[in-house]
Amino acid sequence: MLLFNPPAPDGRGFTREGRCTQEAGVWASQWPPVTLATAAAFLAGGGHEVHGIDFPALGLTVRDLEARIAAWRPDAAFWTTGTPTLAHDLYIATLVKAASPETLTAVMGTHVSVMPGEVLENSDVDVVIRGEPEGIIRELCRRGGGARESDRQTTGGAPSRNNRSEGESRAPDRAGGEGGGALFENDGKAGENSAPKSAGVVDAAGDSGGSIGDGRVGGGRREGWRLSEIAGISYKDAAGAVIHNPDGGWLPPEEIPAPAWEHFDLAPYRLPLSGRPFLIVAPVRGCPYACSFCTAPVYYGRKLRKRPVANVIAEIKDNIRRFGVTEFFIWADTFTADRKYVRSFCAGILEAGLRITWTCNSRVDTIDGETLALMKKAGLWMISFGLESGDDDILAASGKRITTADSRRAVRLARAAGVRTAGHFILGLPGETEATMAATLRLASELPLNIAQFYAAAPFPGTRLYEEATAKGWLKTGGGIRLAGAYGNTWGNAVNEAADSSSAHEGESTAPPGHPADPGAGQTSGTTPSGAGTSQGQFSPFSQNSAVLELPGLSAATVDAFRRRAYRTFYRRPKIIAGLLAMVEPGAAVHLSASLKRFLTWSR
Ligand code: SF4
């Protein structure tokens, strides 16, 4: 079984993790692929031979992917996708089928979860995994085809567990390397919920026509994939009809395993400022909120699912022992939603005597000084808040359920506790004007933030913002997401041409210096803020780094211009620069200087 994060359209780093996708520049972060590593844990535990590879993290291209598929000929290939790279991500299926026609192709991610029918217009995509993917992948492989490792004859073409070299996955050393993860994110609060039905998905009417018992799948033939039995997938039957099985539900938190990082090369994953190696630990899944711009509920649902603290602490201990990593990004949709859980987590770290440092995200209305003090004691060094806007009416309309007063209080409490702060803002949400954007910039400048990100409101499928934008005709592209050219098989020629030509990366990531270009703010991101360095036509225009909404009285161009001004205003202050420099360690300094130069050029 092959699990991979596909190459980005322009060959650079790209993270795809549910609601969070982001392009990495030469210095921006690349996340360890926690979804893939968690799925790897399930599959390896089930006796499957598992191979994981993060192509963009390793600087590998579509040509490398083709070569590996041809050599390995996996029974199934599972890969992550994102809206900004969707056309390219789906074209990967054509490359896989060309290299290994019998390989089952399956995609996951928020966009494909809500538009599976459109995705299956690509005849080379066999299966769309809707929602939380790991349990569905486990079931698919358990009940379906795919040789167990114990069944397989060892062949010369079989890949090693480590895709870069033979032997075990290497623990990263502490020198040099790419900038690390996008560590600064959002928030949430506990609540009730149920698994939402994926938008546009119609359940299969029984199994009629849904079985692939004849083994015919997509462009190839695979025996034994009992697709009609797997909840949470969409696929095409033998006659080519699209079948949507019932939704798959969510994993019980006690069943969520620790990611099997040993299936991935961990060398590329570095903190952006210090250059230190880090890993993601995900203790909580789900978000009960309904922010208009966020796809989180599509991937992890609305119910807060908290893994047992003992499991999380054991995972951290294991990461320290096996990989030598002591820096962690505690990734959750809503980590501080349950403060009792957070305090228990911190107590677990302290009781175990773990000498680690970590960052996390939080909502501004789910944090207090006492909890922050304990988090600091347990190793928290930076906390990230989704502040979104400096205008209370826009906040209210977005469904975020916070106020600017909440933002002021939380950021100041964090700084009082000795914790660095990152704030994430969205420009161009409905109701935005030049005056409200100015209010947002004033708030960002007034607060004691170390880092700020200013995103363009991005109407991703699966969000209320997308529904409103399409209904009101706000999309710069006209029509809907389909105009991004993402579906069907026709897009592949453009990819081939791009891959064969010299990849002209004229621009680089232009996120602010020292910051890992975090997708925070509950959104996914894509092209660089200026659009430079990305080939238009390869990336979708739907990203939070380039405005796509033409709001009444506020053009997308105005929003983009203001974003540059906001970055310029926020970061060209001596105290901010001094604060960033204080976080830089020698191993990352050279890398960051190039980024700083690009940032200054972009924001000029
Ligand atoms: S931004 Fe997303 S993750 Fe954060 S509270 Fe809103 S819906 Fe939840």
C-alpha cells in the first residue's frame, strides 16, 4: 500500500492536511504528513506492507512519482489533495494508472469529500474517500484487495520502508534543512454534533450496482476490492455509474493510533525559525463551531474527540526515544476547547518529566491565565489565535462567535504568561470595506503579537462562504469552482508540459519573515501572497493567498493590495523584527535571509 503527499504543481513544497493546505517556499514550512502516517499505523498493524512518501517535502517531482509507481506497482495508492492544487492532484491518478494500471487509486481531502461526483469524472480516480480518511483506508484494505506483507514474495522491485534510502526512517539531525512546520493555528470549543453528511452526496441505494465484485476498477483490473461494503467512499461501478456509499462516521478517539512516522523520511520537517526538527501530535479532532470560511467539520466532524491523555503522552515519549525529536506542534481544530483536557495533558507532560517544547492553536474565548501558566510550564512557547477581523460585525457574520474584546484579552493573557503569540486575520470576508480592513490592521498592530498572518478570504467548497459567494456571483472566476478546470482528465496535458519544462520559480513564498506561512485561520492556503512563483493555471485561484471574491464595493485587487500593506505595516517595525531575530538560531539564518529579501520585495 502506498500513502503519499503528491508533488506540487510547480515542484515546491506543499502541505495537504484536511482543512490546512499550504505552499512552502524555500523557507516556509512543510508539515509532517500526520494523516498519512496515522493511516500507515493502521495498515501496518493490519499486516500490510506500507510505503509512505512525502514528495514535495523531499523535493521530488511527478517524474519521480511515475518512476516509483512503475517500480513498486502498489496494490493501492492513497494520496492527499487540496483545493489550491486540485487539478494537479487529480491528474496524479492518470500518472499512477499509466505506470501501474492495476493499482487502485484513492484520493482524500476536504474538497474531494464534498464534491466526489465531480472528482470521479476523472476516469483514472477509482475511489474518493469522504471525510476522516484513516479508518476508511483501514476498512478498504482490510476487506478489499491488497497483499499482506506476510503473503508477499519479496521482489527486487519492492520499495524500502524509507523512500529515500534503505533501512529505518532517519531521525532528523539538528543542523540545517528546510524550514519546519506551519505551527500557528486556530481554535475551538466543545460541543455536540453528529457526522455531517457530505454536501452533494447521495447514499447508494443498497448494493445494487455498487459492487466491484468483478474486480473492474477504473482503468485497470483489481480483484477483491469490495467497494460496495466500505462506508465513506464514492466510486464508479462496473458500468461507470458513480456510487456514493453512506458516510463513514468518525474514529473513536481511543482508537486513533499514534502516527507511524517510521514509514516517512523525517529529515525535511524543521521549525521555521530555529531549524530544529519537529513532529505533529494531534490529541483532539473535531470542531463544534461553524465558521463560514472553514472546512474543519468536513474532515473531522463537529464533535470534539479527545484522545486519552495517556496515549498522547506515550506517543510523545516514543517520538523522543525513536526519533530524537523534542519540538512538537500540537495540532487540533480546537485544542483548548476543553481546558480540563488541556490541563490534564500538561500535567501528563510534567509528571512524565518530558523536556519538550511545543506550540498549539487556541480560540480566544477558550483560554485563561491559569491554564496558560500551566501550558507554559509544560513547554508551550507559542500560541496561535484565529483573530480573523478587527471589526465585530464581520466577526459576528462569520459565525466565529468571538469579539475583538476577546482577542485583546487572550493575546494579552498569553504574553503575560510569557508565551509568544501569533494572530491570524482574514481580509475580504462578506461585509468587508476598506475601513474594516484598516480596523483589522490597527488591531494587529495594537496587540502584542509576535507574528501576524493576513489571508484573503477563500471560498472553499464545503464552507458557507462558498455557498454564499457562488449564490451571489462574487467569484472573480465567475460561476463556481468548476471553472478552476479541476475535473476530468483534460488537465493532464498542461501538467505534462509544466513538468517537462524548466520549472521557473521566479518568486518564492512571500509569507512574512520567520513565519512558516501558516494556513491558520481555519483555511487552506495555496499560492504565494503575490501569486508570484506559481504558474497560474496549475494552482487553482481558490486560495487564501490571492483574493478571489469580488464583494460589493470591494474588489479582489483591493484586498490583495491591502494584504501587502498589512504585512508591510506589521513587519517593518523594529520591535517585531527584533522579536523574530531573537527566535532565529544559526542553523536557520541563511535560509531566512533569502526569505526576508523576497518578503520585502513582495510587500514593497
Ligand atoms: S476556524 Fe474552523 S477550526 Fe476554528 S473554530 Fe472555526 S470552524 Fe472550528
